[in-house]
Amino acid sequence: MTRHPMVCISAALALASAWSVGPADAALRQVAIAASPAVGGGADGDLAYLQTPTVLVVIRQDSSRHEYAVPTGCVPGALTNDVAALTCPAGPDRPRAPTILRLSDGRLKPVAVPPEIGDLGVVSVGAHWLLGDASFYTDAVGHFSEGIVAIDWTNGGVLELGRDDPLGVRSYADLDSATLRRRLCAPITRARYGGGASDRTRYAVVSKIGPWVLQSASEAQWLQRCGHPERQRFGRNASAVLGVDRVAYLHGASVRVRDLRHGTVRSIPWPTRSRPVIALAGRRLIVSEPTPDGKYVIYGELR
């Protein structure tokens, strides 16, 4: 286990709660009892979770385990191979704001947020940009609207992706690109989110890994492959996530994983009392099951 200058060594993990039902699948094993759901690296094979309120654990693709000290109240929102993006308390005038944790040395970098943004929770992160759900103050008496904003955490650039989303239907927000804009592969275009005045964004939010594009708009999600017009739609509240040659989603009382290379679907019964949180770390499925005492039992496909 790698230790960093800011590492805080934690006590042993608590015993598993007898309440937890767990998966009916031998490939998934219990990873931890955690203080937060796990987030996956998407294209990277890493995962992260809070072991305690002040210790973040990152498990790399090679199964090496790393611990980092984080401020109380911060929770992991997204992960790449180089950084973890945390959503942290930011004071009375702004409930939450992002902080970048550099995985190479454990150093923390608070991200500057424009004053008109009252609250911001991290959704995803890349080499240059992070994407967040934001609340915008619209007047002096505290009325606000909701939207999606991109912030360049390397230099402070900000781009609102709300009703005036400048990327258009044929481009998407590539968080690894310094310019943010990346052309979508034909024939895929970003779908309209809707036409109402209260829309959070004009266009669907896009996640792209390899030739696969996952679009999310309100409760609707669909998957499409570059060069193909067909769309694979998911059910309402499927919470689909994209990984490397995999897409995982909720379907009734089960967690499903579709192998995008072969088209096969693996269904894992999940008779939980609460809705699990799913993530993909590369090709590995990670499931976080909430417990009544506010913790999470994390299961994963780990070597």
C-alpha cells in the first residue's frame, strides 16, 4: 500500500452489516464498508471511495491500494488516472465547491468558482475540465436556476452548458481537451434536452469511450456506436454508466452489464432494500449498496 505525505492511516474496516443482502454473483466480492459510494475511472480501471470521513482510498487497476487525507465533508465525485475530483463544503454562501486531489502526491487544489454559482457538485472530470451540477443565483434575494457548468480546473476557465450551450448538436464536452469542444463521430448528434424555460441544459450530456457514446437527458438514456444509426435505449431511471467495452445499468431488481464487443448481457439479481449506486472502472463493475446507518457496502470485480 502506497503512503503519501498527507496520508492518514485509518483503523481497520468495520464488520459487514448483517442487513446487507449482497450480490448473487461469485465474480463480485465485498471490497469495503465505506463512508461514500465508490466512483469509477470510466476508461481507466481505478476506483475510489471514502474509507472514513477523512481518508480517501484509491484502488488502481493493478489492485494496488493508496490512501489520501481529505478534509471532512469532502466526497469523491469523479476520478481519472491522475486526479480525483471532490465535492467539498465551501462555506455559508456556497454549500459545495470542487477540489482536485492529485493522486501522484496527495496535494489538494481548490477550484475557483464564479460568484454567481451558489452550489456546485462534481459530475465528471478529465485532464483539463470538470463537469458539475450547478445552482446559479439569478437575483439579489437568492432566487436561483439550475444548470450544468464546465470549469477548466487547470486555469479557471468557465463555460455554462445551459440553455445557451455553445457546443451545438455535433460536438460534445471532451474534458481531456484543452479546448473542451470535440466533434462527435457521424452519424451521432446530441439530442435536445427539451424546450422548457426551466431546462437544466439544452442538449443531452455525453459520455464517450472508444467508439461508444452514451447520452443522458433527464430520465432518458441511450447508447449509440460511431458509424451506426441505431440507438440502444435504457429504461427509466436505469442510471446507465459507460466503461471500456461495457455498459452497466439498473433493471428492476437487478444490475445488468452488457458486453459491447459480443452483445451478451449479464444479469445480477440484487434484492436490496435500497437503490444501489453503480460504476464502471474500465471493464470492472463496482456496486455500492447503501445501509440504514448511512454507510455503503461496496462490491467489485477485483483481481
